[in-house]
Amino acid sequence: MATKYDYKQLDVYIESKILVKKVYELLCKFPKEEQYALCDQLRRAVISIPSNIAEGLGRYSVKEQVHFLEIAYGSLREVDCQIDIACDLGYVTSAEAKEISEQINKVGAILAGMRSKRVNTPNP
């Protein structure tokens, strides 16, 4: 089990930060009128992923860890939805959306595995 001091070494944290960077790079292409709407929402959602991973892994209770991993997963799905909408609106290309989707799936798979492992592991 990760301690609150080593979450930065975990693949899920590293991969979620890669997702943050990719989303931020895309946001530069959005039109100005979206800066305080979809862009703002996407920023909050994508930043929530590594933030909740870090916060959850700083908790000692398995129940709390799982709770924060689930919040991170919810934010991941929110980013997926918002990128899909941005693609429909023509703000990102389907190729860019596919690249983000692949990163989302990678982070999601790791989060799901971590959640499953913790749910099936009793508190120390």
C-alpha cells in the first residue's frame, strides 16, 4: 500500500499528470468565448484527478482511499465527456480526442485496479 509520501512515484499519478498536460495543451486552441465555460470546467476536472489520487493516498483508512480514488475516477469520466463535447463543437480534432481518450483509458484502468485491490484488502 502506498503511503502519503510516495504517491508521486505511482504510475497512476504520473499518467494522470500526463493527461493534465495534454488537456492544458489542447485548451490553448479553444476559442476565447470558451475560456470561462468549457475550458474552466475541463481545467477543474482534469486537475481533480491527480489531486484526489494524492489526497486519497495520504489517508490511512482503506475506505477513505477508495473514496478519493472513486472521486478521481468520476473526474476522469467528466474529462472524457467534455473532450467528446469539445470534439463535437470542433474545438479539437478527432485525432486529438483519440489521443486524450487513450490516456484517459490508461489512467482509468490503473485507477480501477487500485480501487479493486484496496476494496479487497482489509485495513492494517
